Amino acid sequence: MTQNINQFGITPEAGDAVFAPVQPLNVRLASTAGSNIVAGTFVKAVGTVGDVILVAPSLATDTAYLGVVKRNIRSMPVNAGDIVGVLGLGSIVYITASGAITANALVEVVAGGKVKASAGTNPTVGVCLNNVANGELAMIQLLPATAIAG
């Protein structure tokens, strides 16, 4: 959360946790993860090196994900090979909205580490807890990725 000298409170940023039932899991970005992964990006497990889990960004169509990259002001953005903290299921985290989302709406992942109201085409990854417009920060409670029965 950043603060400038003329503000009275701290404003949230993508990847900030509102609530986390457990400590973030430290994982390493796989060499295939690309560069400049941003906080708030959904990631999936792609392997291990010893006891360290390797992750890569999740695609909108992935039916499982590990969690969301937690913001770390000392080391953002991150590159392949870096260690990052991942917030897991049950966590409530700020993620940038891609389009308007109403409170209690199910959401799905879209490109660029954002979420949108679920259209029933991709697995849902959470529920939005506030009303937001395009580009605003949505408070998302992370749920297991599930396909919507239609």
C-alpha cells in the first residue's frame, strides 16, 4: 500500500491482502513464466526444484491455480527465477477489474492479471466483495477454480 505525504490513509494496490487465513507460500517463478509478473497475477504450479514449487501465470481456461502473487514493495515486478509470495484459497486480495463487477458476482481470470465478471466460459476463481468499475481494485475472495454448470 502506498502513501504520499498529502494523504490521510493508505490506498490499496493490486496484490495487497485484505485477509489471508495462512501465511503466503513462497514459490519460485519458472523460467517459462516470462518477465515482469505483476502483483495480483494468478499462478499455477508447474513443477518443483527440490522442495521449492515452480509457478507460472495461470491462463483463463486453467481449471486449477495455486494462488495470487502478493505485492512486495521491495521486489515488484518480478522476473523468472525470483521468489514470490502467493496468497492461497480463502484469502481476500485486491485485483484489478477488467470491466464493471457487482458485489457478490463470481469472477474469472483475464489476460494481464485482471478479473472480470464470470461469463460462464472460463472457470470461476472467486467472488467479488465490492462494486467496481473497469480498472478499479476489486476485493476478491479466492475460491477453488470451478467450471460453471450451465
